[in-house]
Amino acid sequence: MRQLPLQVRLPDEATFANFLAHAGVAAAVAALKVELRAGSSGVFLHGPPGSGRTHLLQAGCHLLESAGPVVYLPLAALRDQPPAELLEGLEVTRLLCLDDIDSVLGRAPWEEALFHLYNRALERRTTLLVAAAAPPAALPVALADLRSRLSQLLVLALRSPDEEALRAALMLRAHNRGLELDEDVARFLLRRAPRRMDALLALLERLDTQSLSAGRRLTIPFVRDALGWVDES
């Protein structure tokens, strides 16, 4: 895998096996896998924060990294970089993932650079995987040619997980880390923690470290003490 700008690294756990395809995303995830394996020209994922856009882009990279170079670019973090220089030559990759593309739209240099990158990627048969909070038709794209190109991608919608899906996803991630997290403890976490997957996974990582250090199972009393939560009673 090529060195990514600003030393961006793909988390090892950001895989399809670690992603719970709940009812709000199952069809989109299945279609995404088909498109990636088929080497399609591109897919546009959209959904609200917490719907799994970033995880799925990174999972796509892990899925195809053995087939050739893959690149993941978090554009919200790179928006102040010179776009023409940053995007130069990326069309030679097997898969190019552009996360949070809406964070750079409305900026003429970025839109111009993205338009030319799209054309180069299409010519080289590079698969583009793009993500934003809204579908192409609802994005503030000033350059009409770029809007047209983005609209040509297969557009897949993602929905945020409900409470039960969050619980199941948290238990799946715990299981894949070798942690025993039962339903009562998972529900306790959801009652007390922000109901966002990123926040829940950060807590899970803390609990993993502390349970290993203490040699303790993840019980409600242990979780309460480890996280410094005051007893609700």
C-alpha cells in the first residue's frame, strides 16, 4: 500500500467482517461488495454521521488491497492541502476512496482537481468510492461537470443504526476483539454513553485495556468503576 498523505493509516479493524450490516444498510453493503469485486467505475455512499461511511470506505480498501494499490483520503482533514498536488497520480490505484467529499465542495481549486481526477480514473479503470452526508444531487457543487460525473456513480444510501443495531454492533466488535460482552452490559453502556458508534468503540477500547490489566470480566460493576460512572441508584 502506498504511503498516504499526512501518514493516514487504515485501522486494522475497519473490515467488512467487523461491520454489522443492520437493516438500514444491509442492501447497500451487499451492493457495495458486488461493485468492488467486479471492478466497477465507482460508488457514491451517503448517509448521516454514524451510518458507517468511513468504516465502509476503509473496509473496501482492506478488501482489495491484495489486488493492487489502494488509497483512502479523508478530505475533511486534507481540505487545506493543495488539491492538484494531493490528487496527482492517484488514478493508477486499484481503488481510490474519497471520504467526506462534501467538505471540499464549493472550492473552485478542489472541484477542478476532483473533476480531472475523475476523468483520469475513468480512463484507467480505477474504481472510485466516494462518501458524503448527502447524495450528489443535494450537494453544493459549483462545477456542473463535476456534479454530472458524481451523479454517474452508483448511489447507495446508508441509515444510522437504531439502539438494537448499536447494541449488536458493539457486541460483534467486542467478540472480534476476544471480549465477552453480554447483552445486559451492552445495554448498560448504551444507557450511559453517547449513542454514536465512534464513542462506543472508544469506550470498548478503554474497557479492553483495563479488563486485561485487571484480569476482570466485563460486568456492569467493573464497567461502572473502570469508566468512573456514578451509580444511577
